[in-house]
Amino acid sequence: MIQIKPSIEYKGDCPRCSGELVALKLLWQGIHVCAVSECRSCCAEIVADLKVGQAFFTPYMVDVEKGLLTGDEAQCRWFGTPLLESLQHPDNDQNISLNVEKISNHSKVIILNCIDFLYGHALLKLLNADAHLRETPDLGLIVIVPRYLRWMIPKGVAEVWSVNIPLAKARSFYPHLNLLIHFECERFDEVYVSPAHSHPQKFDISRFTDVERHDFSSERFRITFIWREDRPWFVRRIWIRIGRRLSVVKSLLLAWQNFKVTKLFSALRASFPAAEFTIAGLGTATAFPTWVEDRRVDAYDDEKERQLCRVYSESRLIIGVHGSNMLLPSAHAGMTIDLMPDDRWPNMAQDMLYQETDSRMAAYRYRYLPLATKVSALTLIANQQISGWSWFKNAMTGRIEECDR
């Protein structure tokens, strides 16, 4: 964690002259938490990332006066350049608000900033709360969270600061929000910022959703496909890009996805006749056979999210195309098959919330297959993954026992 009060824990070299930077004040840009510093040698004012979230790996410095950005060139387009542009062109929207919920009183606090322009990134940052509640009980935990994730705040936090920034506008800099956060920080003697790791480990998802993970001992279970309309189960990416512009092409792609899911379910139904087959996710295009329970939605709200987490928890196996749509399903389900587009292999496992500490069992439970995998091959793999679970668990753990949670 990084101290920001009573002093700002930051050291850096001036990008103009390599002189020593001295932190003057903090700037809450939104996604970025920055130290506004002055160079001892040339007096340049530099806005520099604290190592929070993605900036833990690729921090940037911004010389607003000269319009210069210093940092990792590979991540500039999506992470560095938007920071520079947001500081050059602040958004003075006064409707951006900070709703403060005070739950317990503390003089020393740590702030976990979960603002992000991608849903998955914001959710992953929030999961850091579990470690802070366990490992730093002497500090009150304050969570800055987009309102769409307010329902997942775990018990035990000291305060919740909810912001009404939509995903599409989350890379902007809101001076009004910056002032509101500074005002709230005045109440505390000591303030630290969480590093908000992009892929935290050792968290219990049930603390966030109030839904238990899958019970392998239950005879009743679901097999669920996570429906996605912007990245459907289709190999040729060019047609998906065309489908985003032409509705007729998109309709054909979704009809093909429906056909493949139905074919997969029909084959698995022959092996698991007692299983419930479910389609869940965002978007309700096309219709499924009556024996498939359709739990898709046109839009999410808090209650729908909770209900779907129960569906995921009841699922022995979840199947879906790689993306943030797989985060909560993988965290609750017994097992997962992630269908990987060719251009997403470098991001493998980033959409999985592992709830298994044994590496051998994790390899069995969380699987990654090419998006081009044929339905027949996927059926075979899914069939054996489900039917072979008990034997594999006993063989790997050396115990003959009823499968636990």
C-alpha cells in the first residue's frame, strides 16, 4: 500500500531533466491515482502515476504544459494516452457525484479505487478488498466503486464511496470528483492507497455476492452456456466485426451460435438426462428449445446479477467465449470451459476467477480450448470433464471421500 497522508509516498525523476521530483499533492484522475510533483532542478510540474492497478506495471508521467507522455509505449494507446488527453481536456460535468456511506469510524484508512472503463477491470480491483479485510484489520477499508458494483461490496468495509461514472466515460478526468474525494480524505489522520492488483489471489467470491460456490455433492446440477452477442461463438473474426455494423449479419451470427449451443446441449443431454440446461448472459436474440431454461437478460441490475450468480453456482459446468462475461460464472461454477478466439491467447486466464488452490485440480476444473473446437470435440471434453470429476479428485488427492465444495 502507498501512503498519501500525511505525506505522499512517491519518488521519481523528471522526464525533462532527470532531476528529483517532489510530490506536492494528490490527483484523483479516476482510473489513475497520481502525484502532482515539481522538479527540484527545472521546476517542471509533472503528473505521475502511483503504482495502482495497471499502473503497478506501466506507470506514466504527464508533462501537461508540453503535452508529453513518458512511459511504456506498448500500453500507450489504451492506458497512457487517455491519461494525457484527460488532463489536457478535463470534463467539468457537475452531475458526477460521490455518494458516501459511513459504516464504521476509523482515523487510519486504506482506499481501494475500483474506477475503470472496463467492467472486468473494475470487478477484479474490487476483489482486493478480501485481502485488505484479512491482512490490515487495523486500517479501515474505504472502497471507491462504480455504482453498478455497489451490490458486491463485502461486509466489513468502513465506508463505500459510490460514483455514477458510466463505463464509456470512465477514462475522463473530473475535477469536481477530484475535489470531492480530497474533501472526504480530510477526515482522516492517515490515508493509504491500495495497489488494487489487476489479478488478485486468495479471495472468497461468496464474500462479495453472498452466493456459495458450487456444491459438487449435489445430485442436481446445471450445464450452462454464457451467451454473448458482441463476441459470439464464431471463428472468423472479420464477420464479427462486420456484424457489429450490419444487423442482418449479426442476426445470422447469433442464429449460428444458437444452433451450435443447441447441438452441444442435445449431445450432452444424452449423457446427463437429469441435468438442467441453461442459457445465461446479456442479450435475448433467438429462441431456444423449451427444455433449455433461458435466463438471459436485456440489461443487468443488482437483483438479476444475484439471481444469475445462483444459476452459476448450481452449474456443474459453465461454457462460454472468453471475456469478462466469464468472471462471475467461473468463480461460482464447479468447472469451466473457456473458448479462446485466436487473438485472445495472450489474455488466457484473465477472465477466470480461480477458486481452487490445488494446481492439479485447477487444471482439471478450468480449461481453455480454441474457439474453433468442433461441437463434437467439445461435447467429448465436457462429457468426460463432468463424469470424471470424482475419480480424478480421489486419484489426485489420494483420498476416497465424497466430493466436497
